[in-house]
Amino acid sequence: MAQTVTECLAAGTDSVTLINSINTDASAEKSVAGMTQAEINEVVQRNVDHLELILTYAPVDAEDDTPNVAGAASSKKTTHVAAVATGKTYITDNS
């Protein structure tokens, strides 16, 4: 059974949470304890990459059952798109 757009976006929820947590929340200290800033930036970048990949999912033809995340309503993707921007800004600000 093919995944739905909602299921694909749910797979990115942990990345959204982690990026936002590292950016604004002291509770992220557990996630990044003992890491250098460069290592933290790598973690953020991996999660940004994950979200960007999910946001590009789209079927290549009528036979393809890949969910059309790229074509989904932007309101469904708001938190994911925002987390990508947040992550990129965080890396820029902390490089």
C-alpha cells in the first residue's frame, strides 16, 4: 500500500521538531550535548536535507503511486517549509 501525503509529512515531523528545538529551546541540549557547533550544524543540515527531500516527493507518471507532496496544498506543508528556512538560517548564523 502506498503512503499518503499525510504519512510522508508525518515522517518529517521529528526533523521539524529537532530543528526548531535546536534553534530555540534549551531542551535540545540533550540532543546535542557534547557536540561542537560544526557537529550541531551537520545535524541540522541532515534534517533540512530530509525535509527538502520529502517536500519534493511527486509521482513521475500516472502509474507511479508516490504521494504528491510537492503538489499538496501549502497549508499541509507549512511547518515543514518553515523548519527548512529555520534550519538554513540557524546554520548561517552559527557558521
